[in-house]
Amino acid sequence: MPAIVLIGAQWGDEGKGKATDLLGDRIQWVVRYQGGNNAGHTVVLPDGQSFALHLIPSGILSPGVTNVIGNGVVVDPGVLLEELAGLEERGVDTARLLISSDAHLIMPYHVAIDKVTERYLGKSKIGTTGRGIGPAYQDKVSRVGVRVQDLLDEKILRQKVEAALEFKNQLLVKVYNRKAMDAEQVVDGMLEHASAFAHRIADTRLLLNQALDRGENVLLEGSQGTLLDVDHGTYPFVTSSNPTSGGACAGSGIGPTRITTVIGILKAYTTRVGSGPFPSELHDDMGELLRKTGGEFGVTTGRSRRTGWFDAVIARYAARVNGITDYFLTKLDVLSGHEKVPVCVAYEVDGERVDEMPMTQTDVHHAVPVYEELPGWFEDISHCRTFEELPANARAYVEHLEQISGARMSAIGVGPGREQTIVRHDMTGA
Ligand code: GDP
Ligand code: IMO
Ligand code: MG
């Protein structure tokens, strides 16, 4: 199994952290390739300890795995150090964490601009995590970004920050009525942080390709999800990077011919945080029940997640744009206790049935879900470890989803713990 990509198939929070952790003993490298500390990945270890990871790859909890923050990630140095300190305090060995010299930095002005822009947008806001993600990627694409390697050259760092603030301060003061930022203070703060992690800065694309040449296994861990992808998601209600599998190559420096497997993480129902269309959303007591039973509150911002039934149009779309080879269906246990479980199998747009994701965003906004109702089950399934142990209706639910979602359901999550997983097919080929 050379390189495996693991991605979120919906709007994030599908259980990617748990899935990465589960594969931890069979891989040598885990790489984050996009996003930043907008992510919140929960990992529950066999001893019951729960960890919330934001910027650091979930592989940090697997001894022996080398973790890489790839070139496609945006790094807030203060957050990085805080997260490292939090892990170290709990006894986690963080020695095996490397950071690409080409990753871009989230600067204090990015965080300030993210927050004021959202406030300025009012009702049309995206509902970002306010972590400076969008403004940092804007600077990257505008070619005025500051990279991790700039921390190693104080003169360049000063020049870049001064040049950036010349414009950003005008924006902060004249448009948003905020205080200007002092270039010297920003640079000094960055240099102080840098001294604590300079030894981790590396040419990670070289190291990863060398590892693959030696036959080692690399897992590329996506953050967010397919529908939050800046190209393939529900634009403009998306994040500013490419969580889809294509982004894994650009964000790590690994070529597409190395990737043999794409694992899609898919919740047995649907959730979303922030604004934007969500065809199968439930606004009633059932939505509230899913939120409560599933513990659907954001790991990063603590916001309530919007909830809805499973949407097969989205699953088929995710299978298509990511080239998903295997699905990991999570949180099936949350669906216990219903007489019937509706599944959205298609949409109706302006009176016409559509089976695939509509071409325009207007149609996505107008999409009305077409439901099929499947018989439910009442048993607690959190102790099931084989597919055969599941109640017949839960098995039928999974098999039906498999038929309409575009890829086989190779693993099923029946609880947050590492061991609360049913493996039907080996997803790794290892
Ligand atoms: P990520 O961002 O994709 O890593 O997902 P989050 O960690 O934000 O949200 C997923 C939540 O579901 C976490 O609290 C996990 O511990 C939990 N979880 C993952 N898989 C399962 C499962 O199969 N069943 C249950 N009940 N919880 C799960
Ligand atoms: P994980 O990795 C769910 C959402 C935000 C907002 C939009 C843009 O835990 O699945 P941003 O701060 O990225 O500019 O916000 O994206 N968002 C997420 N939603 N899970 C995440 O990460 C998310 N990261 C960003 O809520 O709607
Ligand atoms: Mg999350």
C-alpha cells in the first residue's frame, strides 16, 4: 500500500480522526495536506482518553508514525506550539512531527481580517471558524504570503511583513475601523515562536518520496470535506483549500501515480457547520434528536452542527470527484431507535427529479430531497464487531447505502472508540 488518501465525503466532521487512528499501526507516515486549525479531529484511545487535534495530524497518537504538516497547510505558529504543549502534557511523544518549509503561515492580521470580514458580511457570512484560514490562502494565491521557511531568514521575514502590513493596515483601519498592527511586534512574535519549532522544519516532499521509494506506507489525511472544497464544494460556503483527493498531491508533493487507495469517510446521516445549502437538513425535533444522540457540537468552535438524513446524491458525488475506492461509514450506532430511517436518494429541482448533484448553485439551493424510507432497528449496536452481529435492518441499511453511494462500505463505525469498528474489507491492501 504505497500512498492512501483519506477524505471527508460530506461537510466535515465525519470521523476522519478516528479512521486515521485506526490505520495507525499499519502506516509509517501521516500527512496533513490542506487546511489549518479550522479542523477538529477527535481520537478516542482504547484506554478511553479523548484527544482533539486541530493542526497536528491524527497520527501523532500512534507510536512509530512520523507526522507531516505538508506544504498545502496553513500554519498558525502560536496554535502549533499550544497544541504541542497540550499533547506533551498528556504524555504524548511529539518528537516525530515535521513541518514543510513551504507551508504558509497564518499571521495575526489574517485572523483579524477573517473575523472582521465575517462581521462585515452580516447575514451573508460564511460562518468561518475565524482562524484566519481564508485570508492566509488569499495571500498565498496573491503571492504575498509568508512561508515557514521565511522564519529562518529574519531579513526576508521583516521585508515581507512590512510590505504586507502596508496594505493590510489600510484595510484594517480605513475599511474596518480597527487598530493598525505593528510590523516589528508581529515579526518578534513570529521569531519567538519559530525558535521553538525550527528543528522541525524540513523538505517534507523529498522525505515523503524517499519513504515511498523504500516501500513505506503514507496516509494523506484530509481535513474538512468534499462539499467544503473550494472547487467542488457548495461555493461560496466552503473553506479556502482542496480537501478532495486531488488536493493531496498538490499539498504534499506526492505524485498521483503513487496513490492506490482513496478512503471516503461518510457519516450514516449528515451534518454541517456554518452557512450554506444542505438539502436533507432537518429543522424539527428529529434534527435535534440526531444532534443530541450524535453529540453534534463542533470540536473547534463548539457550535451546534446542523443535522439531516443521509444524502446519497452527495455520497455519489463524493465517490466521483475523489475516486473513492472504499467507504468508512461512521456513527451507524447513532441511528438506532427509529421505526423508519429516511434516506435522500435524489432531489427534486423545480418539479423535476435529479439523481446527480445539480450543475448550478441556484439549483442546489432549490433542491428538495426525495426520500426512501428504510425499516429501522432498536438494538444498541455499539458492541457489534462483525457485520453478521448487526440487526438485519441495520445490515440492510448499510447494503442499501452501498448500492446507491458509488463505492463499497468497507468499514462501519458503531462508537467513537478505536475498537468500535466493523471491518468488512481490508481498505489498505497492507
Ligand atoms: P473529523 O473532523 O472528521 O475527525 O470528525 P470529528 O472528530 O469532528 O467528529 C466526529 C465525532 O464522532 C467525534 O466526536 C468522534 O469521536 C465521533 N465518532 C467517530 N466515529 C464514530 C462512530 O462510529 N460512532 C459514534 N457514536 N461516534 C463516532
Ligand atoms: P474537520 O476537519 C466542519 C467550515 C466552517 C465554515 C467553512 C469555512 O473537523 O472536518 P474556514 O474557517 O475554513 O474558512 O470556514 O468551513 N469548516 C468546517 N466544518 N469541519 C471542519 O473541519 C471544518 N473546517 C471548516 O464552519 O462553514
Ligand atoms: Mg471535525
